[in-house]
Amino acid sequence: MRLYVELTGSSTAVDEAPADEPLVDALAALSRSLVGVTVRTLGALDVDLTMSQYQILVLLASRGPVRVVDLATTLHVHPSTVTRACDRLARRGLVARRTGESDRRVSWLSLTIAGRDLVGEVVRRRSAEIRRLVAVTGVAPDVELVGSLEALVTAAGEPDERQWRQGWEQCVGALS
């Protein structure tokens, strides 16, 4: 059994790494680390959620009520995958589903208050851990570094932190 994937058809020679390789490697390691922070945060809260289910909650928190088909498109999965995941989240009281008023075939998803509270707690704890990591490293805020990270977020099609917080505030206001 092979436990690794061999790279084939590479356009660069083994001894000739792309110029951006150190940056890509560092960002890949950072990505793994940040996923780990989120997983540990969920574990500390003793919630039985997959990362995919948590991702759905985060999207609902930032985008408000969303049609199943639109959520599936955003996640690059089949709508039935989202439906099954949201069925589980609804049974746990984290997601609410409602039928469209003009078209009963359309299903809209939104967070419940419990879902909102869970995402809020994960975000608070994860931010505190990231803040702790930044303090431990002594890395000073650097406008160029922050700009580069924000550009990567935008390139990934994600909202920046300001946009995410606006969506979050709208979600909180709608559920209050």
C-alpha cells in the first residue's frame, strides 16, 4: 500500500524549486496550523461537528439565510451533500430550514440561536489562540504582510474580516 503520492509531470527539475516555494510551504504549514486551532477549539467545546459541518455554520453566519443550492455551489459539492449535512445540523438545533414562499421546492437555511452562539464561541476562542500565538512569536503588525494575507483571502474568494464581521452582525441582529 502506498502512503504517499508521487509527483509526475512536474515542469521543474528536482534541484530547481520555484521561487515562491518557501512562501507556499510556509502558508501550507500555517494553514495546517490554523485548521488545527479550529479543530482543538471545537474539541475543547466538546461538540461533535465535522469541519465540513462547521464550515456550513460559518457560511450561514456570514451570509445569512442561504438556499441549499447556493450553499452547495459555494462548497463545490452536490446539493444532496449539503442537505444531508444540514439535516444533521437541524436535528442538533444548530440550523433551521424553511421552504421558499414563492417556490416550495426551494429550501432556505439559516442559523438558529444555538448555531450562532456556537460559531461565536469558536470564533472568540480561535481568535484568542491566534492572538496568543502572535504574541509568543513577537511578530509585529506589518502593513505589507497584512496586505499580502488579505490579498490571499480575496483570491480564495473569502470575505475579508471586516466583511465577515458585517455578515456576522447581521446574523446576530436577525436572530436577536
